[in-house]
Amino acid sequence: MGGVMIIVPVLLLTVLLNAVSLIGFTQSGVGRSVLVPMIVMIGLCILGMIDDWEGLRGKHKGEGMRARTKFLFQVILGVGTAWVLKYLLGSPT
């Protein structure tokens, strides 16, 4: 849960420094490309929080999520990110 102390300031600074392009005042694609890493970071943060919660309150206290389950969600997030980068943002291969 200590990751929240890192993620919240990073998200706030990223949003503040890119607010103009995220709102839509410029025509560059910078705003959309900044959103992808932010969403991935939030997704991994949520996965880590669930893992910590399972370690504290889950069936097997002290162990957290099973490695297979956590890896499956990481792969799904990674494949989804690669698809968004390739087909929605048109990043070069």
C-alpha cells in the first residue's frame, strides 16, 4: 500500500503538466499518449492493492494473490496496452 505515496504525486504532476493538451487546447497527440501510461500505472496499482488486500484479509492470510492469477492480469493489461499503442495511437513497431 506504500505505492500510493508514489502513484498519487506522479498522477497529479502528470495531469497538471499536461492539462492543456488533455483538455484539448492543442492538436498534438500528446494528451492521448500520456493517458496510456497513466492508465497502465493505475491498473497495476489496483492489482497491487488487491494483492495486498488478499494478503491481509483473504482466504490465505499472509500470502496474497496466487502468482498465476496476478501474472494473468498483468499479461491481459500488457496485451491490452500493446493493442492500444499499435492500433489506436499508431505507434511505430
